[in-house]
Amino acid sequence: MKDALVIFYDHWNYWIFIVLMMIGFYVVIARGNLVKKLVGLNIFQTSVFLFYISAGTVEGGTAPILVNEDAPGSAAVIYTNPLPHVLILTAIVVGVATTALGLALAIRIKETYGTVEEDEIIDLDAEEDKVERAKRAAHDDGAGKVEGGHS
């Protein structure tokens, strides 16, 4: 039991990331509102960003800036890998663009359907499909009678 507590307290930041990830995942799955789904997606995405930044940090590490080899202590410097930070900066830009696109689509959906609730949109689409099929069937029946009358 003591070992489990040590593992938990040594890696508390990862547990926070897992909780954030699960909160974001829950919001995406459980909510029907498209804007709330986008918020959940952003929470999930932020937890992934924090995880990568945390995993890329080295305790006692500094930025990998080249210094003169003759500088005192230059051989004993521990550097932090900059690659995770660069990748996360790129991912943040992509995330902002994705969020902007999602919000723009949510606005268009609201203008078209009058709601951003997923179940209401599905119901409206089903009704629209039913009306469209009925119109198509009536048109096909009318066209068949006209063709039959001319033969």
C-alpha cells in the first residue's frame, strides 16, 4: 500500500492529466450540445498538451542553448529536449484552428436547424428525409401514370 502511495505522489501531475482527459472525454460522449462537445474536446486536447510538456521536461535541465566549450561548467549542463515543446506549439495552433472551424460549423448548424442539440438535429434530418422520400415517391407515381397514358 505504501508503494502505491509513493507512486501516486511521485506522479501526481500525470494523475491530473488523466482526470482532465477523462472529463473531456466524458463531455464529448455524454453531452448532446455541439458547443459543449467542442469544450470537452478542448479539455481533452489540453490534457494531452500538458502530458507531453510534462514528459518532455528534465529535472534540473536548461534550455539547449549553445555556449562556448571553454565556459566553466559547460560540460556538466543537463539540457531539456526542445522537441516536445515545439510539437505542442504546433498542436496548439492546429487545435485553435480546429476549434474555430468547429465553432463556425456550429453557427451554420444553428442557422440551418435552429438548434445545436444533436438529438434534435437528427430528428429534424429524419423528418426532412421522410418528406423528401414521400415527394420522390409521389413524383415517381405521377410520372409512371403519365408515361402509361401515352403508350
